[in-house]
Amino acid sequence: MTITGTQDEDRSNYTKEESRAIRQRSLRLLGSLIHPLRLRIVIAAIVLVVSTALQVAGPILIGIGLDRALPVLLEESDWMPAFMITAIFLIAGISASALIGIYVVLAARITQAVLLDLRKRIFLHTQRLSLEFHESYTSGRIISRQTSDLDSIRELLDGGLNNLVSGVLFGLFTFIALVIADWQAGAILALAGVPLVLLMRWFYRRSQLVYRESRVISAKVIVQFVETMTGIRAVKSFRKEPRNDETFRKIAGDYRDVNRRSMVLFGTFEPGLMAVAALTLALVVLWGGIRVSEGVLGVGVLLSTVLYVRNFFAPMQEIAMFLNSYQSATAALEKVSGVLEEQPTVPDPERPVDLWESRGAIRFDEVTFGYNGEKTILPNFTLDIPAGQTIALVGTTGAGKSTLAKLVSRFYDPTKGRVTLDGVDLRMLHPKDLRRAIVMVTQEAYLFSGTVADNIALGKPDATLDEIRAAARAVGADEFISSLPDGYNTDVNKRGGRVSAGQRQLISFARAFLADPAVLILDEATASLDIPSERLIQDALQTLLADRTAIIIAHRLSTVAIADRVLVMEHGRIIEDDSPDALIGGTGKFAQLHAAWQQTLV
């Protein structure tokens, strides 16, 4: 059974078996992260054990000093025992402090090594996942995995885990030292452990629910914020600010409420812990005082037992803080492991076929496809596109045009049948050969941070500036690029904020043409261009598409005119297939669309 990251993030909806599977998945991830750091962890553990033992030695040294060294000093004026106890106490304290400093550095290095490994895994894995994952898993949720979830894990490793290990060790060593010093005081402390365990158990169970809910709502806050800021133009265009304010106010209110519940929970636990500690200390002092008055217990031993009892309860609060961090980090680790558990739906071939030189012949061989196994988009679809031919896909929205382009680009794999390039099934083709042979330009002309030249050279990083300029000139982009403040070295800034939508599209054209693919797919790629720019592109396409296979998806019928063939699609089937002139002269669907388009130009 596989529980993936795209499922409901609220684990309260899962069955026990599913919850167990999630827990095992998280533990596997944690184990794989710490496995390479075994030696560092062992050294850190040794340092921590020794430093804790030295810290625990303090009270018993004080007791020995009071009961043995002080009487010798008062009765015989012998300072040697007092000096020796003092020297041992100072050496133990200084050594413990130095070892704690060393441990903090070692623990910090281990934590940062784990986080670096995990951060790289998330980034590399999410890049490797197929387009289907990214179309269903929102960007806000992915950002949440890299930010708030990793912060929760960092808090656990940085502070919480250290608090737990040092607290448990300190408590164990303190109890052992207490029993050695006075077993009766140790028995009282052991009896106090019963209400202490019950209190810790109650806090653990309650915090488990509260902190898991906190992680879910925290992710919702991030998702709402990221989606609003990403789509800020649409928000302002449709005056959606009041609705967004209301939605965010509700989510933020829920986040506040769950944080309040966590504060109330800890506010109940801490006084309960203090009450148990005070009662235990009172019993130890009372029983110890009775025995001191009877002469069966030394004052120094009583002081040691009091200090040990106080020290025993001091790390309990740290352990409780660990439970806070643990619950939050566990929920975060579950989500991160869920993303890392995802497998690409379009996997790389185990034995890839090399295709060094591609001619560009595309064939759909009885292809059936539907997104997520739902409604079939392409039913038993067959199509041959000879090498070097330019075809235009025309049809209403939902006809299957973009789906066809995504299958050619192998963003998705067919449910049945196969898509081939020069007779090789795309599923068997080497990924490098596939990306070199087929390039898609979409309506969303995405520009990355960096210069204009960097963005054009995306598909050919080793391109010279002359090659970049030649590609820009071919698509008519050189003139406006040269007019920018720094020309080709101009930083595009924030996804291309310094250039217009049409200019971004021209840069994406230059990027595609520089890559020199055998198959070029234009998916509504001219939609953002104005009429002069579109005409310029059409002139460039006449030359650049020569001897290259091209698939053009466009609603603007002016773009279709340069095609060798026009395919009119409807409900995933081709209903017309001929040259543009032949279809325009007929009485079919394309002729009707062309006539309607001509009327809009009058």
C-alpha cells in the first residue's frame, strides 16, 4: 500500500493501517538521512554522556564536602580535603562546560547536514516528477514542504532532540546518583514517577492532535498567500480582494485558534509538572529532615538529595518541549516523505534507445489517453506526421489539441498505444535525445531570473553571444532587446517583469529556435503577440520551419496559413485533414471558422 503526498494531509482521516504505513515511510526517510552520519552521531553521543556524568557529579561532591571535608577542616584545621573536593568540583564543571560546547557544535553540524540533504532531495525530486504531479500539487504546498516543514524538522533536530537526549540522560544519571547517595529518597522519587508518567502521557496524546492540526492549517496559510500573490493580476482585475481577505481572515483565525489551544495545553502541563516536583521535594526534605534529627543521615547527603530531586525535574520541561517539537516535526516529516515517495508517472526508460540524429517523423499508433484514468480525451487515435511537415491543429476548446502536444513532448504517456519519433517509442527514447529533438513553446512565456541572453540560451547553455543574437534576429526580437538598458545583458527581473507579454513570447521563440529541435510545437504561442509582432513571427517561421517538423496549435487562423496541413479536431478525433487552401474552399468546419474569422477583420 502506498500513501502519497497528494492525498489528504489530515492524517486523522486515515485508517490504522494507513497511519502505520505513513509512520514507517517517515522512519525510512529519517533512517536514510542519518545513516551517512553514523560516526558523527556516535562521537556526539559519547561527548554528551561524559558531559552529563560530569554535571551530575556536582551535588554528590557538595555532599562529600559538607559531611567529610568540612568537619576535618573545623576539627583538625586540615584544608587538604576541602581543596581536593573544590578542585575536583571545578575540574568537573569546567570539563562539562567544554564538552557541552563541543557537543553543541557537533549537533549543529549533524543537523545542518541532515537539512542540506533533505532540502536537496526535495528540490531534485520535485523537478524529476512528471507534469501530472505539478498540475495536481499546488506550488504553495511544495513551498510549504521546503519552508515551514523543514523549519519544524530543524527545530526538532536543533533543540528538541538535544533536549530529549540530554534530559533523559541527565534524569537517568541523576536518579542513579540519588539512589547511591540515599536509596530512600530514590524510592520517593520513583513513586513520584507514577503521576509524572500519567501527566506526560496525557500531554503527549493531546499535543499529538493539536500539532498535527497546526501543520495542516499552517500549510493552508502558505498556500493561500502564495496563490494570491502569484495571481495578483487576476485578483485586481476581478476585484477579488474582499473575498480573499475574508478567506485569509478565516484561515488565519483558525491558525490562531489552534495555536491558542497548544498554549493552553502547555499552560496546563507546566503547572502540573511543578506540582508533582514540589510535592516530591517536600516529601524528600521532610523524610530527610526526620532522619537528620535522628542522626542517621548527614546534612550534606540531605542537601545532595534535595539538589538531585530538583535537578531531576528540571529537564522534564525540556522533554515536554521536545514533545512539542516532535509532534510538529513528525507531521512535517510525514508530508515531506509523502512528496519524496511520489514516483514519476512518466519514468525514464531502463534501457534507453539513443537517437543521435532525428528526422522528426511523428506517429500516433492507436493511442488512447485520459487524464488520471478518467474521461478519455483521445480515443483510439492514429496520426502520421511526416518529417519536415508543418501541421496546424484547429478545434474548439477541449477537442484534444493541447493533449496531443503534451503526448508528443512526453509530458504524459498514452494509456494505450504508443507515440513514436522516427519509429522509436517515446517511452524508450533516451531523455537527452528526446529533449534535444522536441521543444514546445507555450502561451505562458516563462522567463527565469537572469539576463535576456541567459534565457535565450536555456536550451543551449554553451551558445555564443553571436548565436544568441542570430536566433533573436530570426524571430524579430533583436531590435527590442538591443533597445533595453543593457541589451542582451539586461536582467529580466521577476519572471520577465521588465518586458511586455509579447516581448517575453519573442524571447521564448528565440530560445526554442536556438535549441534547433527536429520537432517544434507551438501551443497557442502567438496568443500574446500584437498584430505587427505576429506578422514578424510568421515571416520568420517561413524560413525557420523549413525542413523541420512543426505542430502549431492556434485559434488565430492567420497563424494557420503557413501550415502544410490543417487538422480539425473534435472530441479527440480528426474530422478534417487537408491543406489550408483546400479546407477554406470547402464547406466543412474549418471553412466556417475561416469565414467567421474573416468577418471579424472587416
